[in-house]
Amino acid sequence: MAIPENAEQKIDLYLSKLRRRLAGVNPQIIREIADELRGHILDKIAAAGEVTPAAVDATLARLGDPEALADEYLTDNLLARATASRSPLRILHSLLRWASLSLAGFLVLTASVMGYFLGIVFVLVAVLRPFHPQTAGLWLLPGTAGDPEFSLRLGFGTVPAAGRDLLGWWIIPVGLIGGCGVVTLTTRLAIACAQRYRRSRVPARG
Amino acid sequence: MKDRGATDQELADKWEVQLRKGCLELAILVALWDGKLYGLEILRRLESDSDLIVSEGTVYPLLSRLKALELVRSEWVESDAGHPRKYYALTPAGKQRVREMAGMWTRFSSSMSKLLAPLSRGR
């Protein structure tokens, strides 16, 4: 079926907005998404019979705003891949993109970075304890305002004389198990938040 | 201030939307049970065989997600329409998932029907 030039332009404009929003995604995936949606639009127009600007507008309107549609792809794909891999790096990469799309993504990313950072520091302290037996560990130090404060120290530099090593050599099992536990928990919470967010965004008509 | 009737209707609408959302993934996977379909065919199947009318822009990202989860696979097929179409089919993991979800749905539906029985008796 021949498509008038102005109708083609409307479709191209719609798809170019979608592509722009998907920038950063694998170009092959973007091409497939655009080709599939173009096919959908052409099929819908063909089913409607006569090709008029109004029919094209109505078809594009039923697909929704191109940028919102791109966001659905981004959250659906990235979060699905993150869920499937359970790799902290893949999850952080997905969350980074999600954070650029919404406040919810930004908050989950911030919490996840803090969780992963804490978990990694715990593991590092446990690993470095044999090399810095006098300084690496979980310390209780006198704070500036007089209140004692906890400090996870990797063992580089000195520890204030008034400091107390709370766990001693127990930091090794506690650090390894606790650190891995915090990383695992962070991963699960990030995935749970992403899934909950995704479910809440699936729009339904009717 | 909104009147009570309008608020109740909004709550009912919201509940119905949530109910539809929860069923969409199962509905799409079930639509593929008999064989491969492309996006628009899946939409038409959902519209003709169920009351589950969804916005068109919802189905494609969801299909993409199901593919990322390896519950469906896709292939491009040339068509008479002059452009290729992306067909989706269930993977073995997708078929397994459908069976599990269908089992859960049947048990849930049966439990709810028992709970709702007094309404059908007119009490």
C-alpha cells in the first residue's frame, strides 16, 4: 500500500523521537524496536482502509507518546536483563539508566550504591586484616563532639590511641559473610523495587 | 471535595486496572500457546478472546521483556504487506511458566469463586 509522503513524515518523526530516547541502547535492539513498531503502524493503517493524516494520527496516538513508550522499553528491558543476570554490575548499569528516567530510579540507585559500597568495604576489611592486623577492623573511636563513632578501617594509616577494635580477628568471618550478605540483600532489594515499579507502570486501557 | 459516589467509582476503576495489569503477562504468554504470532495478532487475540483490552504501546515493551527473560523467542518473517513482521513463540521455559501461572490462576480463581458464592445465591 502506498503511503503519502506527509504520513511517512509523521511516522518517521514518531520513530526518531523514540530512537533518540533509546540512545545508549544496543543499536541493533533500537533498529529492531523501530522496525517492529513501523510494521505495526503500517498494518494498523492498512487495516483502517484509506490512508489519511487523521488515520495516521489516530494510530500513533494509540501507541502513546514515543518518549513514554521508549521509557517502557528501557525499564522493561534493562530491568528484565538485570533480574535475569543478578550481576551487581549489570544491575548498577540498569539502575543508572533508570535513574536518568525517574526519581524512583535515582533513589533506588543511590540506596544500591550505598549498599554495594558498604558490602565491598566489609569484605575488603576482612581481606586486609591479615596484612594490617593492628589497624584493619571495625573500630569504636572517640567522636569530635564526645560521642563515640563506629569506623570501618582498611588498615592504612594509624588509629587514634583511644580507639577500640570491636571484633578483633572475628572481623574476617563477620566481614566476609556480612559483606556478601549486604551485597546479596542490596541486589534483591534493587530487583524487588524495579519489579514493583515496573508493575505499577503497566498502563491498561478500558 | 469529591462526593462519596465518585470516590467509590474511582477506587473500583483503579482496582479493575490493577487486576488487568496482573493478568497481562499470563494473557500474552497464553496467546502464544498455539503457535507463533506477531505483535498486532497478539493484540487482536487478546481483544477477541478476552475482555483484556490493553493499550497498544504496552504490549511491545512487555514482549521485549519476556524475550529478555527468555520466555519467548522471536524471528523476522517476510510478509505480503511489504514489510517483515517480528513473530514471537514460546520457549520451553515460557511453556513451563505458562503452566505454572495457569495452575496458580486456576487455584486462585477457584478460591475466589467459593468466597463469592453467597452473592450468586442472592444473599
